[in-house]
Amino acid sequence: MGANNSGREIAAERGIFEKEKLSGLNPLAYIGSKAAFLSVLVLAQSLWMGLFVHHICGFPGELGGQLLLLVLVNAAMTSICLGISSLMSSPEQASLASIYLVGFQLPLSGAVLALPEWFGALTRPFISAYWSWSGILKTLKSERYYDIVQMVIQSPLSPGALCILVLVAHIMAGLIIAWTACERRRLV
């Protein structure tokens, strides 16, 4: 969802943005407007998905924690893809880079593949999917599913508070990248 939300957002309107910037548009205000608009999408998508999966599919665990983590991971990927969009010269490049980033999230998270510990420790800080997955698994701690998952997975789980903190850092990093890239003047 994050790649679809913002992968093309800035790159698609780079020419208009640069002209508006020459007329006095502050890049921080521009990124703020993008963040406000995308926040509404992130909330609607994440809450709908979380409520649907919890109530219709019967996913166990603490609903509040799961919703928080879904909102944060969607916001993290949305803001990182917004940053990617601000760095790319065309909407197609931005969309492709965002899709590749999303595609590499699952394998590099260690959730599916047993990665060597040194490699997992090296990549995990940058993988939003890991932090959401780890945090959501922690919401199952009072369920018997948690014991089953613990027997199967090879990757270590991180504490819930750390998962939230890292996802917030991913959100901030994506927004800072977008703002920094928009600050630079580009010829269109």
C-alpha cells in the first residue's frame, strides 16, 4: 500500500513543483501537504485491513496493538516511497524503485527465510516489514498461536516498544529524505 500511495507522488509533479518553488512555495509546506494527504490514506487503508482481518478472518491477538503497527508500517513505507519519489527523475523510475523496495522487504526481514544471523542483524534495522511482523507477533503472546510460531520461525523477535520506535524512525527518515530532495533545485 505504501508504494502505491506515494511511489509516484512527487516525481509525477516535479515540473509543477519546481515552478511553484520559484514562486515562493516552501518545500517543507509542500512535504507537509503531501504528508497530511497521505496520512488520511494510510489511516483508512490500515484500519480497514486490520479490522477486516481481525473480525472477518478471525485473526487472534490484541487488536489495538495490531492496528497501531499496521498504521505505522504503512506510514513508514509510504514516507520512504515518498522520499524515493522525490529523488527520482520520472514517475516510472520512482514507482519501479518503490516496488523493488517493497519486494525485497519480506525476504530481507528474515520472517520467511532463515538468514545468517550476521546478515539479518545488518539488514533488519532498515526493513519496515520486520518491525511490523515482529510487533504483531508479540500481540499474539497470550494466544497459543504464539507458541506455534516460536517453534517455526528462525528470526528473533524484538520488543514491541522497539518496533514502534523503529517504525517511527522510518517515517521520519522518509520525510526528511523527501524534504531534502525537494530543497535542491532541479532543472526540469
